[in-house]
Amino acid sequence: MFLKKLQFLNIILFTLLFLQSCSTFSSKKEESESVKSVFGDKKKRLEPNLKERAEKFEGEMIFGGKKKQNNTFDFATSNVLWRASIEALDFIPLANASYSGGVIVTDWYSPSLTSNEQVKIEVNFLSSDLKPSSINVKSFKKTCENNTLKCKTISGDKNFNEKIKSSIFNKARELNIQKETKK
């Protein structure tokens, strides 16, 4: 009985050692040397730890904003289209304004307390150039029946979206004129 247990233990030990030798883990040096593309140059490896990858790319943004040493970003004052959008929508509370994500989303807004309609606006930035194709404006309209939870949400009409877009570009023109007169 003891010999059978000893043989069984030896088999398990041998199997574990065999499996360990077949491991896919390798040292960092071997790993970086073995990864080459078809053209002979090394491929860029992504950091497997998400926290470390996020810290590494923390300063990179879609509009090319630069990170200062004191952990503040200097983009809001230089991007006229972003500033104009924030100022054009200043009458509505913002739910999300992410410069690095290129989006501004307002909260639901109603011009009066008695109204059963609310509007939500989303501005997506496609580039930092000051031209109409640089932003996309979407709106949503929510209508609730007599202050109940029965609400219907639909996409806003294109005329309303164009009015918002036009007000953003009018504000951008004003900001550019102010900037030029200060120089």
C-alpha cells in the first residue's frame, strides 16, 4: 500500500515537473528578442497590466494636448472649438465633458418646470480644426406623460441640431475675434 502511494506521488511530481518545463512564460529579454515582424523590425508589445498601460499613455489625447509637469493640461485655452462649445451650452448642466474623449454630453434640460419635454445634447469632436465637419451634434427629446414615469425618448430633429452647431460656430468666431484683438 505504501509503495503504491509512493509511486502515485512520484507520477504526480514527474507530471508537474514536465508541465512546468512546457510553460509558455519566458524572460523579458527572450520575449523582446523573439518578437519580430515580417520585415525584421520589432513589434510594439502592449503592457499587460492595465494600470501601468493607462499611466504610460496618460498624457496622450486625441487633440494632441500636452501634459504639464504639475498634472494639469493646457488644452482648453488653446482649442477654440472646445471653448466655444462649452460656452454655447453653458445654460444646460453638463453630464460629461471629456476633452480626451472628444465629447460633451449635457444633462436632461427643460426650459420650465411645467414642461413635460426635456432635451439632451451631445457634441462629438471629430477634429480640432475650426470647420463645420469638425463636430457632430446630436440631440434627444424626452416627453413624459403628466409627470409620470411613462416617458418617450426620440432623436432630436436636424434643424435643432444645426441651430446648436451654428451657435457653437458663432461663439467660436466671437472667441477668435477676441483673441485677435488682444494681440
